Amino acid sequence: MPWCVTHGIGHNSGTDPAGYRGRLHQWRRARRAVMGNVMPVEVVRLRVRRAAALGLDYGTYASVRAATGRDIVALLFSSNALGMIRRAELEAVRAAKLSDVAASRGVLVHAPLAAETPDPLDWAAPAPRFTDSWGAMRRHLRAVLADRKLPSDAVLMIGDTAFEREWCAAARAAGYVPAARYFG
């Protein structure tokens, strides 16, 4: 039997045939040894600019990035967060802020409003119903993201109610930000 198939105790490849986890561990350890816990100034500057381009404060952006290990590629709003309570139009102040966002922008529209895409957003979809079970809500949200080829852990949700906060966990999204914090 070839030597690469049989791994001894303590071998970093473990059950991973490609040895990815072992290499990742060694890379992280070597990086910490060289750089310590200090992030280069250029990286911090890039991330501050990226946070501003998303319309986020740096603290929120950095915490989401640290938790997921990914950049935010999309913002997903609830229609409540956008002030679309009785009509499918955005409030002018909120629309102005969203027109400058450098990411995919979507909205989950609560019934009875139609899931039409208001300016300046990129797409719209129906929101999960209040009567949906957890499993149905999860399937619905994951299908919405999959249809747009968005990785769920790179999508930040912005909502206005406790019900909408649950969407984050159901979709396994990057995080949740209250609308008052995002637009405030």
C-alpha cells in the first residue's frame, strides 16, 4: 500500500485525503509567528474603505468579517427596514444611501406588497410568511440566495423586527444589523 494512503497517529491529514486542514493549521501558525496579531495598516485601510462602500461602520464590518472569514458581497433588507410599510417604494433618504452601496442589494418584501424591485435595489423576493415553520423559512431563504448564486455566509441582513432577526439564523447569513443602526 502506498505511503500516502496510510496515515499514522498525529498525521495532520487525518481523515482529510488532501490534507487541507493540516496545511491550513500550519499556514495560520506560521503567519502568527511572523506577523503576530497585528494587521498591516494597508489591510486596515482597505477594510475601512470597504466598510464605507457598504454603508457600514468599521466595527460592524470587522466583526462580521472576523466571524465569517469572508467579505460581505450582498445586503439583504426586509421591506420593513426600508420603510415599505404600505407601498412598494423606498423612503428618499434610505434610497439615497443605498444608491452608493458597492454590493448586491436585495429586499424581502412582506405580503401583501408585491415583490417588485424598487430603485436603487438590484432584486426583490417575497419574504417568508409569519406562519411558516422554521424549516420552511430556512428552505425559502436559502432558495432565494441560491437563485442569485449568493453564498449565505457573505450576505448581511438588515431588518426591523425580531421575526426578521430570525432570518439570519435560518439562512445562515453573515449577520444581522437593525435598520435603525444601518440607516441611523
